[in-house]
Amino acid sequence: MGSPGRTSTRDRPAGAGEEVRSTTYDPETLREAYLHNWFVVARSEDIDEPRPAQLLDKNLVVFRDADGHARVLDRHCIHRGADLAAGKVIDSAIQCPYHGWRFEGKSGICSRIPSLTNSQQIPPKAEVKSYPVQEKFGHVWTCLGDPVFALPDPPEIADLTLEWRAADPIPAQCGFMSAMENFRDMAHFPFVHEVSMGEVEPAVPNIEVERDGREIRTTFFYPKVPGSPFSDTGDSWMHYHSYAPGIATILYDFGPEIGKRYLVDFPSPVSYGECIIYWGVATDKDFKGGTVDEILVLETQVFDEDKPILGGLHPPEVPLAGQSFEASVPADVFTLNYRRATKFAVDAILQARKSPGL
């Protein structure tokens, strides 16, 4: 991975729209691409009862059917527009609270209309749109279109036995890309996180960033800060690994005597300038730096400190189309590579959408 005393960027070879692009990364173009990307819409533990969600301005209902499968449908009944999130689950379907119409969770097809004496009279267009669902990292993921990228299996945790905690989701008045950049920004530690992290050295050493398509990695040495509960465990290497546009992880390695813990972050775009930050923590079975619940408390304080900063950003979303002038310094090398990786991902999605069969 390289030492933090060097700065270099390794890119994928030119091609597939990597260096020469005709894409304009305006909000509408980004939205079209993100329709074909997986995003989180709920924690797995929260869907025993139907709950509303909003993704890319689309209103959804998320629930778990009687067989234990997570389901995602359009939120409003096709009959008279009632809110299905106020309905109830009946076997494999969700029942509308207004007239009792039932929509199958897997397909969205209406399977029962109580006012009809003959089920064959159910109108052929009586259905709501259903969406693909995966559960991973303690969260429910969906895609509003045909997904182009698979949800990743980060190799750095393949050999770990992790105990997970999904954190309380955090509504944020900023775009999800801005939330992603905040997660991988080391220069804000001593200013935004002075209470939780203590007196962190403000000078950021040059770091080596590796980028391959939509993946970005770097390693940052985080020394123990006296008097800081966040780093009481000891010195650690923070191994950052991100998948543009919306998955970021950190593997904390405290050495063989203490072990490893993990932090994941996947902000989800409610709309262009608003998101919900879904995130979680995990500890390896041999980790001796605290329980997973204690780690969740520490990281929650850090996320809470970020929220007012994110809510005051202008513009609220990363200006990928150059809508706003920004000055950058070497400490921004990771976030700048995130922007390049995001453009790569957008280009790849848009190119895939032009292919036959998609």
C-alpha cells in the first residue's frame, strides 16, 4: 500500500471513458446513472413493520414478508393513492390501509381486492412497481433500475469473523457524494472532531492513493492521542477502501495484540441535495479494544459532530459539473480521486445502459 510519506496516484489505463469524456455530470445525468446503482433504504432490523423510504425522489415502502424476505415497492397504492407504509403485511403481500388491496412483495402484482366477489376480476394493471432487494452489512439495499455494479465483497474482511451493529441512520442536508467525501477527509479531524478525537496533528502527511476504476484505497497512520476516548485503544493503521459512488469503509488495524475493527458508510440520496447516512461498525472475534457496542458509541459521537458541518455546505452536493469553483491542496488527494472514480462509475453505468438487453 505504500507509506504515508509519499504521494502518488495509480490510475487504470485510459479507456472506457476514463480520460476523455463527453459526459456532463449535471444533476439530471447523475440521477439517470444512479438509478442503476445499489443504495440502502433501511436497516434490516427496522422492517418488521412497513416503513417509508425515499430514494432519488422516488417514494418507496420497505417491509419483510411472512417468509422473512425483505421487499421494496412503490409506496402508494395504484387504486386511490393510499400510503402502503401505513398498511400491514399479510403473508407474502402488503395490504393497503384504505381498501384492503394486497400487493405481492416480490412482484408488486395485486393478489386480492376484497370488494370483488371474483378474483378473476382483478384489473390487469392493478400492480405497483417492485424493486430488486439485497441484504448486506445489516442493511436493505435496492436499485430503482437495472443494476450495473454488484454489491462488493471487500477482500480485506474476507478472513475476519465480524460482529456487526447497524447504527441509527443520520438524515443530512447535503448530497450523498458530499457525505462520502467527508468520510474520507483526514484534514477535518482536529477541527470538527476536537471533542471526540482530541488534539490531532493538523498537518496531513502526503499519502499514496491507489485507484482502479471505481475503487479507491489508501492507508493512514493514526497515532494514539492522549486523553481521547476515540484512540485510547492505541496506534492504528486506517485502511480506507471505497467503491464509488456510494460505499466507503475503514479497517482499523491495531496490531496483533489488539486486533481489528471495521467501519462502513453508505449514504443514500434522498434527492440531489439531501441524503440519509446509513452506516455501521463491526469488531473481529479477537478484537480486544472494546465491545462492538462500545465502538458504536465512539463512532456515533464522531458522526454527530459531522452533521452540522454537512448541513452548512454550499453547494450542498459535490459540483462534478463544475458548478462551483473550489481550491484544493495535497490533503485532498483521496477526495479528488473519489471524484474521478465517481465519474468513471457514472460513465460505465451510462455506457452499459446503451448496450443491448439493458
